[in-house]
Amino acid sequence: MGKATGGRRRLHRALTLWVVVGLVAGAVFGAVAPQYAVGMRFLADAFVSLMTVIIAPIIFTTVVSGIAAFGSGRRLGRLSLKALLYFEAATTLALLLGLGVGNLFTILPVGEVDASQVSEKDVVPLERAAAGSADGTLSLDWIIPDTFVAAFTSGNALHVLVVAALFGVALTMSGRRGAPVLDLIDRLGHIFFCAVRVLVAGAPLAAFGGAAFTVSRFGLVPLRGLAYLVLVFYATCALIIFVGLGLLARINGFSLLLLMRYLRSELLVLLGTSSSESVFPQVLRKLELAGAPRATSAPVLAGGYSLHLVGTCLYLTTAAVYLAVATGAGLSIGDQMLFLALAMITSKSAVGVTGSGLVTLVATISISHSVPLATVALVIGVDRLMSEGRAFTNLLSNSVATVVITKWVGQLDQNRLRQALAAPRPADCRRPEDDPAVVQVTISD
């Protein structure tokens, strides 16, 4: 009786179960009472906003601790070079794939979209957001913050990563004098992860609110001409995940399906919130528990949130070609190559939050002038549906990249990885017994 009661209690407390309940309840509520469900979006937005508040300090503390634990500057340089080459190759392939599938719209019966269905003023807020991040030009402001504090307030994960990398290298060079500072940063990181445990309790409500809003606005299946865009995009995301990432995982000795099972709670939360940033701390900790030490997993995963957004890259080129075809303008090969070259840069300024892909699309179009900027209003209505696909693909591609690059630099504990992925009950950083001190942060002279 005691064992049965304990089993029911564990099941009752499982976050995964409650997130599923939230998703299903939200979808039902959105279908039955859309006039009320549309107002539930604030639950998902509030959860994402609260998680975003602590993402910057978590990236800073984990990257600084990871670089200090890495120790050797030469090893850190090899890690950075391999990660950058991997990120650039993967995102370029995603952009090219997006152009390829986007050109399918020239043979599909898409038909020209009725421009009277949308208003140009819908693009104005997006223009302002894009101007705020890109200022209409290509500049180092996307990479380098104005001040140390601005790195934490700009909302750009790349700014935090740059400052953390600089601070971490300097801290390593400081020798024993920097040891108290490193200890403080490590303790602060632990406190922020405790804050994540508090906030993640609201994940089922966030999933409920996000599902209720999405279904109330768009129904269970998108309709009209935009359905082609959504279906082609999701089919291509599935191709990237199950063929590209699946093959890469198998080559490197682990199963993508088992990794998805291991990260199932985080993936379900992501589906409800449409934001990969909302689960960054949990994913980082789970990968650490699975054998990817913080010295490599923290810099790689944090860098991937700005430099390796595969789903966002796929969306940029697919949506651009669709808009050109749907409005009758079309894109020549030269125009497509220009857009590709610019998207290789602008995609690095995106972050893993809801709507960032749409803002990046506006920024890229405003620079390339490949299609009329007002046409972006055509995809605003279904962007929420596509945001979930972008976030899902981004999270899985970054998780796989972290494991693969960690193996490439010889830091992956493959036995721990196999045990973690094959365990009947995946390790959960919310359970103290599954959260051992797997990282020893040290600093040398």
C-alpha cells in the first residue's frame, strides 16, 4: 500500500503530467469558449517574461563558471572555434533549405493573397522593434553592448554571452585573487537555479494559457491560403529534426528519440509558451546531469540561443519566398542570394522568445528590400503557430549541438549520457536525489 501511495504521489507531482493536462485543457477551452480563451494569453506571456528576467544572470553565471572550470585557454579556443564552425554550417544549411522549400510555393496552388485582409499598420510595431534591434543597418551593436549593465537589459542573449566570456577569461587570468569572486558567482548561479524551480511550478498554467489563446484565435487547424506556408514549414522542421538531427545523433553515439524523451517536460512547456528561453535553465541542468559538464555545455548552449537558431533561419527564408510568391512579386536567384547573405547575419540577433523570428524577418526585409515590407502583415496571423515550430526546432538543435560539440572536445561522459537517456525515470533537476554536485568549479594561478 505504501509503495502504491508513493507511486501515485510521484505521478501526481510530475510536472510533465500537469503540463499535458494544461495543454489539453487549454485546447478544449479555446475550442469551446474562444471569446473567453483569447484572454488567457497573459498566462503564457507572464511565465515567459518571468523566466526571461532571470535568463541573463543565469547565462552570465553559468558561462563564467564554465570558462573558469575549463581552465586552459587553448582548450577554450578549440571549443569556441568548433562551436562557431558548427553553428555557422548548421544555420547556413537551414537558410538554404528554407529557400529550397520556399520555391515549392511557385508550383503549389497557393494563389495570390488578398491584401485587403490585412492592414499595413499591423507592421508598424514590428518595424519599431526591428529598428530598435537593428537600426535599419548592419552594426556591431547586435554583438557588443553599450555598457556592462546594458548587456543584461537589452534582451539580447548574445550581449550577455560576450560579457560573460570576457569576464570569465579575465577571472581565469586573475589566479587565486579571483577565487572569492568565482565562488560568489557560482553561489549566485545556484540561487538563480533555485528561482527557476519556483517559477517552473507555473508551467502548467502557462501551457494552458498558450494553448487556449492559440486554439481560440486560429482553431485546431489553420485554414485558407496560409495553410500551405504552415504545413510546408512544419514538414521541413520534421525533416530537420528526424532526419538531420537524428542522423547526427546516431553518428555521435546517442538516440535523438531518447534525448527527446529525456527533455519531454521542457519540450511540453515550450509547446505551451512558444519560447525556448523559458526552459533554458532546465535544459542546461539536464544536459549537465547527462554527462555534458558545465565547462562546455554552458558556453555552447548559451551561444546557440543567438548563433544557432536553426528553426528561425528556416522560417526567415521560407516566409520571405512565400510572401514574394503570394503577393505576385517573386524573387529572382540574385534576390534570394542577397536575402540569404543578409539573413546569415540578422538571424544571429534573434533570441529564443515568442515573436523574435517575425521581428528578425522584418529587419531582414527592411535591409534587403526583397519584398514590400507591408506584406509581412500577411503572416502575422499565423506567426504564433509557426513560433512553436521554430522554438521546438531551435531547442532540439541546440541540445544536440551541445552534446555533439562536448563529445568533439573530449569532455562528454558517454557512460553517464547512456545511463541518463535509457533510465526508466529520466533524471530531473527538481528532485534533490537526481541533482548531485556533478560540477567542481576550480581556479588555478
